[in-house]
Amino acid sequence: MMKCGFVAIIGRPSAGKSSLLNAICGEKTAITSPIPQTTRNAVRGIVNTPAGQIIFLDTPGYHLSDKKINGYFKDSVLRSINEADAVLYVIDASRLPGREEFAVMELIKKTRLPIAVAVNKTDLQPPHLAEIRGLILARLQPAALINVSALQSLNIRELRDAIMELCPEGLPHYPPDCYTDQTPEFRMAEIIREQAIARCGQEIPHALYVDIADMEFTPSHGGNESMEYPLAAPELSPKKLWVRAFIMVERSSQAGILVGHRGERIREIRIASLRAMKKIFPWKITLDLRVKVHPKWRKKDPLLKQMYGAED
Ligand SMILES: Nc1nc2c(ncn2[C@@H]2O[C@H](COP(=O)(O)OP(=O)(O)OP(=O)(O)O)[C@@H](O)[C@H]2O)c(=O)[nH]1
Ligand SMILES: [Mg+2]
């Protein structure tokens, strides 16, 4: 009998959840960066093997903070847990667990779902590895506890197979050639955000979001363009896509940094984004990318709800 299950990926910011998802999927499904709190939405990555299908829900890093925006991220973690048949707990083995890590363990324990633990970043030869494994075993009863490296793809297949074991029996939810359910619009915004984060300092990443303002195909086919997955192969799609996007920041000083001297930085972000888009979309894309200031957007509930809230 085939397996099919939803698996929530839970862990602290920067534990390597999204990197691990990409390693397991073998596709770049979720954006990653060294800045904590990169992931903001529960992003789905789908893995198919002869044994069955796993639908991973990558979540924002679980973070103890009272900021308004963080409440949305926490809710997203809880919603993913509610939807899940099992939990993949990712822990960064290069950091000794503290208060926040123990809070994550508590949260996971409370779910009563089967747990697989990925002890990540073992490529860094973490000195506290044995201690961390001991702490996990003392606090959780994981069905699997596996040392991995998302960066070097160590033990990824073992982890994947162990997670499949935890999934219930069932038929696949998605066609086998799907590896994500994100809309092209969402993925474009994420790609631009990743490239912007990679090119600015520590504080700006949290202050920016990307707005895809306009998308238009030429030649147009009456506006009813199919953007359903799986996308057509490039040779089957002679269409051109024109996209206008804004990188939104909170202050004009941040806008200045993103634009750069004579527009150098925004140009780099645009070119790198196009390069990344070319790898996953079948269309020839023209990107009009600008920076705009949206003061205090992180305090505005309607926007936060629209971007990071529940779907309905
Ligand atoms: N050395 C090493 N670095 C890793 C590994 N996995 C991830 N990283 C790095 O850790 C940083 C965070 O990775 P992400 O995958 O974005 O982490 P995340 O848990 O999704 O973070 P949030 O979305 O912010 O919660 C990035 O700089 C990754 O390159 C690993 O196995 N080894
Ligand atoms: Mg992430």
C-alpha cells in the first residue's frame, strides 16, 4: 500500500528547515538565507518515491517574540501542525539549546504526532552533538533521530525514508510531477526577496517584502492564462511574461541602500532574480523592479493578514 502524509517542518529560525526541504525535494522550493526569519509562509514541498508521497510544510522559524508580525508567523506554525500527520523537527547542532529551543521541543511534544528529528549542520563538526542528541531523547520520544547536513546532503535519503515510514497509508494528493503548490506569483516574489536579502545588511531583510504589482503575458490569450503546475516545458511555451514588482521597505534610508549607488544594487537584484526565474519558469520574462517605501507596514494588520494570515 502507498503512503501519503503531510509533514510539518518545525524548528528555530535559521536551523536549516528550508535548506533541508530543498535537499529532500531535490528542487529549490523554498528560499534560504543566513538571516533568521527568512521563511514567512508555510511553503509546500512535495516528494515522491516508489513508497509514496510526502507533502512537507516548511514553516517560519519558531521564535519567542511579542512583535505583531511574529504572531502571524506563530499562527502559521500552528496551522501547519494542525494539518500534519507527522513532524520533522530540525535542530541546529552547532548551537547549544537554550530557552527558545526547549520551547520548540515543548510545542512539538504537545502535538502528539510522530516525530522525526534532523540534527542539522553536522558538517560543522559541532562539539555538543552527543549532548544535543541526549537532550532530545530525554524530552521527546522521536521515531527517528538522524544526523544530517542539508548543505552537504548528508543522510538526506535516510531521513526521507524514515519520514515516509511515519506517514499514513493513502493515495497521492498531488500529481507525481509536482514538487510545490506555490503560485508563480508567490515564487517570483520569494525569489526577488531572497536576492534582495542576499545583498543588504542585517536589519533590512526584516523590513522588506515584495509586491508583484502586475503580470502580463504577450501575446495575450484573452487574459485567461494557465499558470497551473506543472508548468509547460520552455520549448512548448513561446510566451513572454512582463512583470512589475516592488521591493517595499519601511524607510527611505533603506530604499537608498537597496537602490545603491547609481542604481547598481537594484540592478544586481533584478538580474540575479531573472537568472533564478529562468531556471524554473518556461517563459521569457521581463522584470521591471523598483523600490518603494511603505512606512510601518509590519504594524498593519490587514496587510499582514493578507500576506501571512490564514487562507480563508
Ligand atoms: N553549515 C551548514 N549550514 C547550513 C546547513 N543547513 C542550512 N545551513 C545554513 O543556515 C542558514 C539558514 O538556513 P535556512 O534553510 O534558511 O534556515 P531556516 O530554518 O529555514 O530559517 P528560517 O526560515 O529563518 O526559520 C543558511 O545560511 C544556510 O546556508 C547545514 O547543514 N550546514
Ligand atoms: Mg526557512
